[in-house]
Amino acid sequence: MKKHCCDEMQSQAEFACSVHDSASDCPDALVSYSDKFREYGLFVHDGGTSSKAIGFCPWCGTKLPESLREQWFAELAALGIEDPWSQEIPVPFRTGAWYRGA
């Protein structure tokens, strides 16, 4: 099922390298996509895992959905989870299931 704006974004956002364990390590990976934050970015290939958030598709020009990063943290805080990097988080919050209602 296609969930991205165009075929090229679909291909890039779901790119899996057969050589590198992490997409951020692969020079052929251009787009990072975080399903749990509904957030797109362009990889900064400097040896780290950074990406630069983008608001429009580089191929078709479609406006991309707003990031849900702040809402993710707010909803976890409402559940009493202040530090999701060191505390156990509910399973739906590990993916985009939390905003899709799945």
C-alpha cells in the first residue's frame, strides 16, 4: 500500500540497503522517514545519523504532512512518561499506530 506522495518518495522513504545496517550509513539513501513522528528529512551524510527536516517532496513538490514529534512527546507526557528514551513506552507509540488509531 502506497503511503507516500509519489513513487520516488515511496522508494526513497522505504529504501533498504543490502550492504549497510543503517540507512544513515548508506550514501545511496537520501530520505529519512520516521513513521512514529510522521516526519521526513534528507540525510546529512557526515558519519552521524542526522537529517534535515523537509516540508515538500523533492521529486513531485507535494506538501508533506506536518511532523507530529511535539504531539508525540505531549501525549507521552500526559501518560506520565517524561523521558521516553529511558522509560518504557506503550507499543503504539513505537510506530505511527498511535496517531492512526491502530
